Amino acid sequence: MLNLFKKNNSYPKETQPGNIHIQDDHLFYEDHTNEERVNLSILKYAYVEILGEDPYLFLFDYRQHYIPILQNGFSKIYPQLSERFGFDNALFFKIINSKKEQKHRIWIDKKETNYQILTDRHSDYIDGLEVQTTPPLFVSWDTSYEEFLKLNIGHLYESEFETSYFKIDYPVRIGSLVINNLEFYYDENDRQNIAVQSYFTTLYADSNSDKSYYELRKLWLEEIPTDIENAGYERDDQKYLTFDLDGIGLSICYTYDVDSQYDDGGTSLSINNYRDYSEVIARDTIELNPETTKILSFETWLDFQPDYKNNAHVIAVPQLLNENAQYHNAVWLANDHTFGFTGDQYAIQFNRTDISQIIVQNVLPAKGGGYVEFFVRLKSDDLVAIYYGEQNALDAYVQPLQELLGIEVLTPEPYYNC
């Protein structure tokens, strides 16, 4: 290791306070007095950068880390990192004493090719994906979250950001392409009875280059009728194409080293479902008792904001509201302590015990026009946007809403739409 660091490989003077050190598989450093750490066991790539005349070692595990080379202790930990990962030391030491803003990759985790283009071609892109179990299992794009979890072909896991995902445990065939990994975001609080909305993975060629992008591009232009001029863009900094399959979008994206972007050697593949599943909502209807249900109609235009695809509380508009509110937006309160708000097609229902506040926020015209937003704040502190309308359109309903629901209605100070 000592031969790698000759006398002419000099570090700049460490003038910044801190305590950079390595413990087990983690590198610890200070960022604005906060201690941060890098998980070295999942390190993906490393760069040397000059920002504002100061040198940084940029590391990416699952997020970005700018490690000041001028911070105390850096010269002690860099040889350990370089020996472990095989950094390009010649390039590193060439750059760190420069004052010119620049960045250069000094290491990337080499990935093996994780996809295969089949010689036997398949044309079932529109229908779904095939899990490579024994025997293979074909899964329709219309398969719901609750149905998918019952197939026993994968597992749930939690990411470093405490977000849940479902990962398929087998390779997957999509048309004439077989990929080793495929997963989707999963939230048990989201609607479970509609199709999985988005799958994703990253595809690597053994060259850790845009070869993966161009191979998929070639395959799908051959097999999926596409107007390349309207399919996306292919710039020097990033290439992005989407192939439409009757409401299913196959998208590939490759990002290069430009400004704040980093080339990780992989092509991002996403599969997005834009199909209409509103018939599911028609089954989610409730019957309200006309004798005990209280209704307040809004005699003003309001745009209903909740989306049935990602909010499990969205239901069909109860028939009682259609009859009594004369198709105006309205709020109802039932005798079981549930209440809700209606739009043209859908409604959203809450339990009063889950709500802490209602917020009516007016926004004043400035660079943009004025408007009002209507939110429900859950006791979990999440905000649910309900309505969007004309400025001050809901002012007259603040007191009636509070009296009807028995929930505090806040009217924060209006701010300007700058």
C-alpha cells in the first residue's frame, strides 16, 4: 500500500475541523457539524471533485456524500479506501490540488450483465410479465397488489430510507427480454385492489456503460411500433425513451456525467401502468342513512384532488349525496363518526377519530394567480389535499364546517403566489 502513495502524491493541508475515520464497514465524517456515515459495503461509485475551489471525495452508497478532503483525518483514511476499492490514485492526486471546478470518476463497482435478450422472440408485451419459476408463471399487468402478494414469488423488504418494496425472487421475462431483478414500491396503506402501478430495476452490461441502453433500444424499436421522434429524448447528458403498450409504458433512461449528474453505469428500466381501473371504485360504495346523515353543500366550483389509484380512502360518491347535494361538491357526516367530501366522480371518506385539523389556505395573486387549497391533516401529521378552488371561495364555509364536523378548521395567513 505504501508504494501507491509516493512523496509527490501530496494532500492539501487539512484546515477544516472534523474527525474522519473508518469503523468496520462505515466511514464517518462531519457535514456542517452533523456526523454522517457512508456504508462502504454497498458503495457504488466514487469521484474526485473541485467545488468552489475546495476538493471533495464524492461517494455514493444509497445517497450522495461530499467528503471534504480538507477535513482533519482525511489523509489517514484515503489510503485505506484506495487499497480496499482500487481507486485511480494518479487521477485523484492530479485533481485535488487544483482550483478549477471539475469532477472525475475514480472508481465504480463493476457489475455483471443482469439481463438477456432471447433469440426466440416473444410478442406478449401488452399482456404482462412471465416469472421464471418451474413451470413459468405468467402474471398479467392487471394483477392487483393484493393478488400479487399471494403468488408466493417474492418478498417484502425495507430500504435504507425506511420505504417498503416487493422484490420478485426469480428472473422475469418481459417480451423478448429476461431480467434478473424486478421490484415495486409497496405501501400497505395504499389501495390494494388495483393493478401494481410501477415496476423498476437497473440493468447493467459488463462494460458498465450505456451498452445496456442501446441494446434495449434496438430490441424494442424492432418489436414495439414506436415513433422515435415522439418517444422521448436522447441528449448528451441523458437519454430517455418510453414505449407505449396499450396503457403500459416501458421506459429506459441512461444518465451521463454532466454537472450534478453521475454516470452509475446502469440503465434505469421502469414499467408504469396508466390503465383505467375506476370500475374498482364503483364497487367501493357506501349506503348512508338519510335520517341521520348531515350534509353541507359547497355552492362554488372546487376541483377534487384525491386520486383513487394511490389513496385507499377514495370511494364512489354515495347516492344520498348525489340526490341531496344536486351534484355540487359537499361534505357529509354520518352517525358512525365517519365523514367525507365529494367530487364529480369520486368521494373520500375519513374517520373523525383519525383527523386532527382541517386547513383552508388562501394564496394571494402575485406572479401567479390567487387560489384556495383545502387540506385534511391526519393525526399521523400527513396532509391530504381535498380541494383546489378560487381564492376566498371557501371563506364562508369555515365556521359551518367546524360546527358540522366538530374539528378545528385553521385559516393560516394568506401568502403570495410568487
